[in-house]
Amino acid sequence: MQDKVFISFQNNDEARPVIDAIMEDNPTAVLSEMPAMVKIDAPMRLVVRRETIEKNLGRAFDLQSIHINLISLSGNIDESEDEFILAWGRR
Amino acid sequence: MGMVTIGAYDFPPADRIENYGGDINLYCCWEHHLLVPCPAAYRLPPDITLRDFLEQMFKPDHDHHPEMKLLDYAKLRWTLDSKPWQPALDKSLRDNGVTHMSYLSFYQPGLDGIAGSGV
Amino acid sequence: MAVKKASLKEKYRLMTRGLDWETTYQPMDKVFPYDKYEGIKIKDWDKWEDPFRLTMDAYWKYQAEKERKLYAILDSFSQNNGQLNLSDARYLTAIKLWMQGITPLEYAAHRGFSHVGRQFRGAGARVACQMQALDELRHAQTQMHAFSHYNKYFSGFHQANHMRDRAWYLSIPKSFFEDAMTAGPFEFVTSISFAFEYVLTNLLFMPFVSGAAYNGDVATTTFGFSAQSDESRHMTLGLEVVKFVLEQHEDNVPIMQRYIDKWFWRGYRLLALVGTMMDYMLPKKVMSWAEAWGVYWEENGLALFNDLSRYGIRLPKYHEIATKEKLHITHQAWMVFYTACPATAFHAWLPQPYEMDWLSEKYGETFDRFYRPRFEKFGDLEKAGKRFYTNRLPLVCQTCQIPDFFTEVDNPMKQAVRHSEWRGMKFNFCSDGCKDIFVNEPEKFCQAYIPPQQIYQGNAGGARTLAEYAAWLRCGMGTESGDYYSSDDYANWLKWHGERDTTPSSSAAAQP
């Protein structure tokens, strides 16, 4: 079994375009829904892409604003204005 | 290995025997009887006999347990601080070698709690 | 000339680096006196990497937005009498425990991070700790604010400070944080940010807060998730500290391993106690403690430690014991709450039949063989009008301060206890993990302020029995304390619902 990274968001309208973008950009990711939240697990690496969120949203999006509805995460982080990456392995 | 500190660090234990006015702190557990979910703590004079302790303090705490009436002192297997131990019931705690913060437990073979569940 | 906009990485570097200086008229070691004595060797503080590149302006912007959302929801919850929409008033025992036990930890964390936010000589680490100190103060305030609404209608919310310094069950979280705060700055950050926040808090904050939503507590859901989003920054600070320290010098590895071993065990012991919140206090169930342990430790925690293995870090000592105990500890802890609730500012109760079935389903033979018989016996005593309350003080572990309800991992019928002698005095523990921690630092843990011992020494207003002690806590049977089904909270709840008992009656009603 490959080690998983995860990210979790509040399940609300603001977070939905982000959740959808993550599922679109990470074909191996698995989404679990619990009351009021979602948890997304992916083997070894998961990327959140600004471009995909903007396409879903139809407007500009500051990637750092994911903080507002972020609940938790696990994995080493690499953050730029275009991508937010969670990964295990050497940095 | 000693503690790593920024300076001299030496304080007396909070529960030293001097704080107990001549008494000691004692713990006692009836093995396989967890309806009272933790071993109990007692503050006692060290010259009380083990029998008096059991009759006056320990047994009343467990009188709701159906197996209490089956308890037979002659059949108990004792430990002191988790090591096998053979106390004399009519001797004092002190003469039995029980000291401050000692942990006593006993088990009577065959008494394993309600429905044999350790309770 | 067109000005090229700086990238996030460049902007972050420009705004956060080069702000510090080497002192000239005082030696650096005198300005930062506490960041070397632990033996941690730092060669180059500039190698510090902030995982989130959140500058102060962005931090204020997003925190303000979170606050606006939170207070809008708290207002609407109170204006709409949201307390009446809870699944059942039993749920509030969890919230009382949160108010009394967890909120003061947020404040303690604020104090701890304010302290270490001064002590590291690397500016990056100092700034991260200062931001966290602000977050923790926010958490304490928003939680008290949210709970103040419940204080108008339910008991147990009104004297947190009085309780914190006196209640036996609150000495557990209190001593946990005081141990961390009196350690060196590297141990503090490893204990709180890494072992507690990264490795363990997801276990509580994710499934429990989700459960709060499921039980109709919108207020707690909102502050809980709002706080947890700050936690995700704190967790990454914890991981960064660990990686940074390990990369700096190989001599740091055994020191960090000892901190991780100690604080994994301490954090696990503390959290296991609140695992009862998920298994016993949520009337509508979301996830069992054992399931949460499987997801957040056995999957996510092990993945983290696999990643750390390249630095020479192994899994925390006794992690396999914690995994074996997952089938037992919440039941054992609830037994203590059930029998000792005359001296708590929250209520306890026997699980309802639908809950017993749910516990059987989640815990299988473990529950049916070892714990169901206890609850059935207690049920018989209740029916006979002899509701069982303990009247004796318990043995409390010298390290974690939890009443020793633990059993041997391979024999759940056998009481677990460990012993050690130091300077001619005996000390007792719940486990090998807690004994090891004592043996490493007996000078510290011999000073532990253990509630039963303090009571017997006359330091609880002279109380000798549990009833006298409860009076000193200002806990009254039926008001703050005792069984839920004989409490004012229950009587009021029935009155507000036209005498209709909202206790779910079947496990189907309790499934999401």
C-alpha cells in the first residue's frame, strides 16, 4: 500500500469548486463525505491547482484563500501561487 | 539519565510521607473485579491490621458485588507492588512490610467476576 | 519600465527574511538563553523553511474572514434558539468537557507559544510561534464565546477557572500542558505542534466536530472547523520543526526521538480519554474511536513516520500498545465517568439499548464479552433504585494523572499497574509508557500535584471523601453532577420539548 496524503475541507458552497478541482486533477484521489466535511485521500501526492478552480468558478481565485474552509491536511507542503502540493518523499 | 535543566533543580516529592501526619497512602485492588474501575486509594495509620483494613474499609466499598460473599481470606493470592507476597492478616501493615504508596492486590482463584468477565 | 510582480515565493522571502540581526552589545547567547541547553544543535537558522508562505497581511485578511463567518453563525444559532435543535441534551456532556478541559489548553498554548516565540534565535521560527500564539488565544476566546450561549440554559459551564485548579479530571490536561510549558523550547514545540497537533488532534477534531454537526450543534461545528484550519498551519509548523532540527545535526536525532516517544504517549493518553466523546457522548454516532484510530493513526500517522524514517526517526515507542488498546479504553474511561460523576461538572449515564448495539457492532466481542456485562449489572442496580456511584478515591498515574482504569493489553481482566522507586519513595503508573517518562525525569514528575493525594493531605478544603470533595468543587448532585437522567438538565429538556424524550430509540436513528 502506498502511503496517503490527505486534505479536508468544510462541505460548503465556497469549498465545492476547490473540492471538484482536486478530484479533477488527481485521478487516484478518493473522496469521503462525513457530516459537514469532506476528506480527500491520495497515494503519495495531491495537487490543488489554481487554474482548475478558476475554470470551475468562472473568476480569479487566490489559492491562499483555501485556508478559509480548510480543516486539516497531512503531507509535506509546497506552495506557490499556481499550485498547492501535498506529498510524501524527499523535499 | 538526569534531567537537562537551566539551573539547579531539586524539589521534594509532593506526596512525601511527612505530609500525611503519621499515616500512609495505600492502594488496593481485587483482581478480576473491575466494577469499581480503578484500584482504590486509602489514607491509613500504618498500625492497622490487614484484617481490619479489609473488614472496615475494603469490603464495604465492594458490598454491591455478588461475589463478595464468596470471598475467603484463606484462598487469597496476594501481591505487594506486583510481586508475590504472603501477608499475616492479623499483623499491622507496618509489620507486614507495607510502606507509604504500596500497592496491594489479591486474587481468589475461581472468582473471575460477573459472567467470568473480570468485572 | 514594467515592474515584474514578485512570485509568492519571492514575495515571502522579501517580506520575512533579513529582518533579524546579530546583536553587538550583548552576546546572542545572553539574548536567547534557552535555545541551547536542551543539547539541540542548530548550525544555520536560515535553512528554516516556512511550509505555508502566509505573510502577515494575508494572515490578517483570512483570519478576519474566518471570524466574520464564525460570529455570523454564532449569532444566528443563538437568535434561533439553536440549543433546542440538538439531538439530545446528553450531547452537552461533551461540550462541558470541552469547555472545562480543552478550552483552557488553548489558552495554555497561547501562553506557551508566546514564550517560545521569544526564545528561538531564528526569526522564522519566532514569527511562526507568535502567529500560533495569536491563533490559540483566538481559539480560547471563540470557544468561550460559543459556549456562553449554552451557559444560559444548561449547568456546568459557569465556573471553568474554579474547576480547572481543583477538578480531578482537569488535572490531566492541565498537567499535560504544564509539563510541556516547563520544558525547553524545542521540546515544547515538538510536544504541542508535532506530537499533539500533527499526530493526534485530527483524531478528535475531525470526527468529533463532524459529529457535532450531525447532532445539531452548528456553533461547535463552526468554531471547531475554524480552529482546525488554524491547526493545519500549526501542524505543518510542528513537522517543519522536526525536519529542520533533524537536518541540522545528527546529534539531534536521539533527543528528538526521546521527545517524540514521550509526547506521543502523553498525547495518546490524553486523547484516549476524550475518545469517550465519540463513543459515548454523541447521541447520534458518526465514527467510533477505534475507527478514528485506524484512519488517523494507523493510516495517516504511519505514513508520516514512514516519511520521517529517512531522518533516522522510528515509530514512537509503545505505538503498538496504543493500537491494541483502541478496543478497550473508551469503555473503561466511560466506566470511570459513570461511577465518579458525583464529582464532575458534567453528567454521565448508562448507554441506551441502541447505543449498546452500536458499540457491539463497532467493537464486536470485546464489547460484548468485557463491557456489556458491566453496563447490564449497573442497569440492574439502577432498576433496584441503587444507582452505583463510587465513594473511594482512585489510584492515579504519577505521569498522566489519569485514574488507573487501564488493563493489561493481552488480558483485559487484569488491572495494569507499574511501579518505580526513586530516592526511597514508591511511585505508581498506569503503563510502561508513563513509567518510562517518569524514570527519565523523576525530579520533575515527583512534584506532580495528584488530586487524590492532595485530598488526603488535606489540601482540598479538608475533604476526605468524594462527597466532601464534590462540595469543595461547588458541584451539586442533580445540578452540575450525577446521572443525566436525574438531572435538572434532563428535566428542563423534557419541559422545553413538551415532555417528549428525544433520546433516539434505535440504532437506525443513530446512523448517518
